[in-house]
Amino acid sequence: MRLLRQITPVLLCGGSGTRLWPLSRRSYPKQFSQLLGVDSLFQASLLRVADGPFAPPIVVTASDFRFIVTQQMEAVGIEPAAVLLEPAARNTGPAILAALLHIAQTEPEALVLISPSDHVVRDDKAFLAAISTASEAAERGAIVTFGVRPDRAETGYGYLEMDQPQTGPHATPLKRFVEKPDHDTAKAMLADGRYLWNAGLFLGRVDCLIAAFEAHAPHLVDPVRNAVQEAKPDLSFLRLDASAWEAAEDISIDYAVMERATGLFVVPLDVGWSDLGGWETVWREMPRDGDGVATRGAAQAIGCRDTLLRSETEGQVLIGLGLEGVIAVAMPDAVLVAPLDRSQDLRLAVAALKSNGARQATEFPKDHRPWGWFESIALGHRFQVKRIHVDPGASLSLQSHHHRAEHWIVVQGTARVTIDDKAQLVSENQSIYIPLGARHKLENPGKVPMVLIEVQTGAYLGEDDIMRHEDLYGRG
């Protein structure tokens, strides 16, 4: 393998998270979840490009995910070159162009690898070899995409058609992109040998990729360029200009550029790849017993076949009895039970929940904040009980409430609590009362996580009953 010059990874970290509901939701999509191991898909993507020929990554994400991204990067020791915040979702076309224009300000001929952050790659060594192969063509000005050799007639993926069947790890001309096929077409493409699954990765020089946007999607260039030029620093992030960004079309890079461009190349990717695009795919990627049963958490199968059982909550037991071809995923606030072969229809369930106004359609049980997270344990008339987890050294804002008082009981670690002008330490098994209207602040001065149980009482308990007087994270 020849020595590569540095490649800048661009990790796309948006997404709505409906295909793996209830574990993945709009407020906490699948890339942040521990679907297969101890690292999230986003963390695994970061680690895949942490060594070798790769420069520090550029991450493009939604503003709502900025602190989750930061926490997960810190947990695996990755320092990004930049984190670009999208003011609104505009699909992969504008997101990628924004990253390219940002890089072009200092390195207009840099090599960049554009990658989703929610896919699985099992063989990192083979992945690096494929990148090395692709870089030779990219250095000469080609745009290279990557395709996975299909092992089944999959209807959930787009395909890439090569000029001719390719068995070796070489860059070969790409003939065309193919939309998700029906089953008979997928079977024919599998037998043909010229088709690969579209892995959604691209490698090329910044100047060549920008030129492709200018040639095939010129209407995107000005609004995205303006959004980059008018971007403002926000803590450790770079926030793209909202008014300019609003004028950018919501469109994928495939539709905007790649399906119209000529002279593209494709490199086969034999790396144990999966996009985890549904629960059936997750079941395929998980360890399974001799009966095809995969379990996670406190889940147990009795007399089941070809079934996926996942309990995603500590202390919650899930039992499957006599099931065949079933998905069962248990969360604290929602449970999914469905035929395994209908996992692609979950959008119908999410749409039904949305139409009924159910918060479970989009909101995750844990609410992640820059200082840690909280979750609601019980909710009733004029009271709510929460568990609050504060990271070491982190601090909540100095705030007050118009409609509720709070009781805090520390169950792990030590809290520093400020009420009006008085600060005190509250240790495990101690409690403190926050009167209605009092200015108060919660900090974790220790080196281990601090956990407390909060009991709210009052006429209104919504999260918008917070008046922030001081905040480390620039929130209003």
C-alpha cells in the first residue's frame, strides 16, 4: 500500500432517525446510539479515520446535536478541525458543499473523503486499502465513489452500475446510479455482476468537487457560499448563516451532482459494510444463535426463531415466547413489535404517532444537554420526577422558574448548589429545596458523574419555564 497524502474526512451527522424507531428518533438519531457495540456509530466513524493518512475531521451536523457531537468526540479522544452547524436540514447536497467551501478557504486542492456517520464497517484495514486505491484516481482529478458487493437481492439500497464486472480492488468507470429496485430487478442485478450497493462515500479533490457543483447544481453554490462566508463562531462550533442557508434547496448530493456528472469512478468496498437502514439489517449484523435469534440487554428468547429482541432499559426484562420472524424493541416510553420483514415500514408507525401528537414519535426519553442528560421518571398532576446526570466539572445555567419549585436528592457524587447568593455542597443521601422563583445553579465539582433525583411541584412543569440568567453554553 503506497503512502497517502493526508485526506480530510467530512463526516455527515444529521438525519431524522425514523427507520430504527423507537431507539432512533429525530431528537437522537441512530448515529449516536450503541446499536452494535460500546461505541456509537458516529464514534466508530470517527475512530475509523483517526489514524493513518487522515487529517482531523470536519463534522457537519444539526444545531440541536452540537453538544451530543462534542460529548461523543471527547469520549473517544477526537479533536475535530471544525464542526459546522446547519441552521436547518437541507440534505447532503448543501451540507457537503458547505464543508468543501470551508476547506477551500485554506486548502483548495485538499483530498476529502465524504462519509456518512451512521454506517458499519467491519474491516478497517480493507477500508484503508480501498481509500488508497481511490486516492490514486482522485489525485488525478477524478471523483470516486464506493460500492459494496451485494450478497442478496436487497431492495432497500441504491445501486451503482459499472461498465463491466469487476473482481479486483481497482477504480473502474461508473456507468450510472440506479434507484432502489423492486425484488425481481434486484435479483437480476445480483446475477449480472456489474452492480454494487451504493455506500454513500465519495473521495475527490476539493476543487474538483466544487467544480462539479458549479456545473450541475449552480443554484446551490451562491446560497451555500454566502452561508459559509457569513458563518459565525459559537463556542467551539461554526454556525452557518441562517438567512443565506434558507435559500439552499433541500437535495441530496446524488440527485444534485453525482447522477449528472460524467467521468466518475467506483471502487469496490469489501469491508463488511452495512448502513443499518432498518431493524432487519441490525438483526443481520448482530450475533445470532443457531435459531437465528439475536438479543441485547435483559432480553430472553424461549422457543423463538429468526427474531430480534432488545431491551434498551436497565432493569426492564423482555421475554419472547414462541416467536418467529419478529422484532421486539422495548424502551422506557415505547415498545415496538413487528414482523421482521416489515421493518422498512416503520415510517408508517412514526407518522401515526405524529398525527396523534405523541411525543414518542420524535423525542427521545433522555434529553441530552451540554452538561449531561436528564430523563423523566414519573409525571402526574402538578408534579414530575426526573433523574439528572451531570458530567464531571460541568455546570447548569444560573436560572429561575416562574411556576415550579424543586427538591433535589443527590444519589451519586457531590453537587455544588447555589440558591440566590448562597452556595453549598450537597453530598450523597443529602437533599436541598429550591423555592419557586429563586435563582439557582447546579454544578458538579467532582471527577465522577453526579446524579440526583429532582422532584418538581407546581402549576406548570414544561421545559420552557426556565429563565436563564447566566449560561456557559450561550443559550438564551
